[in-house]
Amino acid sequence: MTNCCEEVKKPAECCKASNGKHGWDCRYRQILWVILLINAGMFFVEIASGFYSGSQSLLADALDFFGDAANYAISLYVLSKAVNIRAKASLLKGGTMGIFGLWVLGGTIYKAIFAELPKAEIMGAIGFAALFANIICAALLYKYRSGDSNRESVWICSRNDAIANIAVILAAAGVFFTGTKWPDLFVAIIIAGLALSGSWSIIRSAKVELKNTETK
């Protein structure tokens, strides 16, 4: 049977008319497109704000948005593919999350030595905007949080983003009240830890799926 999500003509009508597994996949595909656009937009907002404010936690969160947008694009591509292809895509996504986490750790060490005090008011304002965006994404994805490693990876990315945004807001408050850069750098380390933890979880699930497909 043809998956309606792969149809070029009138996808909205097809989704509305479908049911069961195909309807589920089609709705999920539409949600992925929405959160892909949200994450891509927030990347540009946060990268500009991070450089302007001198905030490492905002720059870290901006790169997280970029990585998530790329991950959602990969998820859209492999959504209707075989399990082993989806698992391999999850390995790629897990690896990029891990690289992101290591990059943030390195940048944080550099900023601890050379950085000046970041602008707390910009950190807070952008942090609240990013949190609102990620709450929308998380709410849209909550129903689809379980399944294969590819679907799990999408949920983990969105969940981690919301946690990271709350941390950025707390960092802004910390910078404002203490007059030091350390709350910003501490939160950047937390975001890096979330990325590394999520990377390990996704890679582990993907390896299990690949092993199961090889034994069948």
C-alpha cells in the first residue's frame, strides 16, 4: 500500500482522509515540518543575540537549535524508510549531538579564560522566547515521543531544548544578580551535558535496532 505521506499532490487532503498507521505518519510528518521551521528560525535569532550579548549559553543553545533543525530534516527524509535506514540516521543524529556537546565544552573553557560579562537582559529576553518556541515543539511531539530510535531522538532533542532554555533564563538571572559570567558558563556546561547524554541514549537505541534487524 502506498503511504499517503509520500504523495506529492494534495498532502493535506490525503492526511485528512487517511487513518491508522498512514494517518499517524502523515500527521507526524506535518508536525516535523512545523518544528523544523521553528528551530531554524530560532537558530538565527539566538546566534545573533549570543554574539551581541557575549553569552556562551545563548550561543550553545543556538547551535542546539541548528543541530535540531538538521536532525528534523533527516527525520523527515527517513520517516517512511526501512527500520535499518532509520536506525543509521539515528546514529548520525546521535553523533552530531555528541560533537555539539564537545564543542560547547571547549567553547566554555575558552570563555572562562577570555570572556567578558555577558548582557543579562538580552539573555533573559531571548531565553524566554526560545522557551516558548520549544514548549510548542514539545507539546506537538509529546504524543509521538515513543517508537523507534529515530522518533525517540526527535523527542529527546525537543525535551532537552526546553530544559536548556529554562537554564538560560536562570543563567541570565544569575549574571544579573551576581555581576559575574560564571552562571552563564555553568549553564553552557549543563547544555553540553544534555547533548552528550542525549547522544549516548540515541546511539544506544539505534545500535539495538540495527542488531535486531541483522538477526532477523
